[in-house]
Amino acid sequence: MAYISIGEAEDYRFYWREEWKTNPPVWLGKENPEWPGCYAVKYWDEEWKRIVFAYLDKILAQGFQGVYLDKVDEFEYWADNGYNENWTAKQMIKFILEIANYTRSKAGKNFLIIPQNGENLLDYDDGRLLAAVSGWASEDVFYNGLELSPWTAGKVPYLDKIIRVKKFVLVVDYVDDGTRSEEDIKRILDFRSKALKRGYIPYAALVDRELDELNIIPGIQP
């Protein structure tokens, strides 16, 4: 699977133009203060969609078998910034369906479509989104870093809904402090136990959130 952010533009990608920082296109929003170099986009804009489809062409050409769609929860950002949430959610659903149709028309019906986070999009779904996705990925489901997650109760009902229709759920919690101490291992095992109990596929990531290496935990992961 290949990673692609569809709700933010990133200034280190092939499509980025430096002039956008001083003269942004109409679809480019503000920089994400938590992730410098990442900018909100009006993902319903046709120019942004053309960029994403060009990106998908590169992914398909390299032989990937699916895409991991990040920032699908950007519909909430725009709902907080002057747009109707029902509209922004449905525009994101429309975009994901367009991506699914486009990639599968070229790579076959088994091409994987995996959104990350934004599970509450399912509140606005008429059934087509749930039918189209291969599964769903979610972060911070049981732990937010080294502490218990405040979002568990909000996320689990949506993820369980995905499991009930026999699609997979990937969960990434940043629970590993890298020390291999008794406390560290206990937290990792607790996260894995909670995820596996619900039928989710867990990945215990390092607490730094860099995701720049495969986190091998001897005897536990992979």
C-alpha cells in the first residue's frame, strides 16, 4: 500500500510549488501548526483533485496494490472554518469514492482503499462508502501516547461497524517508549489485547510518532 494525504498538501511532495507560500491557489488553506509544511486543502476543488489523480497515477505505475488515505478527517477542519459539516463530509465521501473508482478502473477491483481516521464520516454515508472501502485505519484508539486515549468511546463504535461488515480495521497507537521496561511492555501488551479482542489488527508504534522505521518488538511484533 502507498500512503497519500488527500486532505492536506505537503511542501515536500513532487507537486509542490514554492510560490504557493506567498501566492497560494484558491484551494490551499492554512498551514497545520502541528505538522509544519502541511497545508489544509479544499479537497473538493477540481485542481486539487487533478493533483491527487496525478499522484495516484505514479502510485499505480509503481505497482502498489492499494492506497492508505490520510487526512480524510479534514472535513471537520473546514466545518470549523465556515462550511457546513454535512456538506464537507459528503464532499470527502464523494472524493474517496472517486479515488476508489479511478484506481480500480486501472488496477482492478481488488485495489485496496483504506482511509485513516475520520471514522465518523460513516454518519454521513448512504452505504456507498462502507461498501467501497477495503478496511479502515485509525490512530490513538486505546492510547494517546503513553496515556489512555480520550477518544476510545468515540472511535470504537465506528470501527466495530466496519468489523461487522467483515472488513479489516488497522489501529496504530503510539504506545512504545522504546525502553523495553516492564511498564513499556505491559502497556504494549494491553494495547494489543484490547485491539485483538475487538478483531482489530494492532501496530504498536514508537511514541515519537516519526513512523520512519519498522518497530520490531522481539516476541511481540511483528
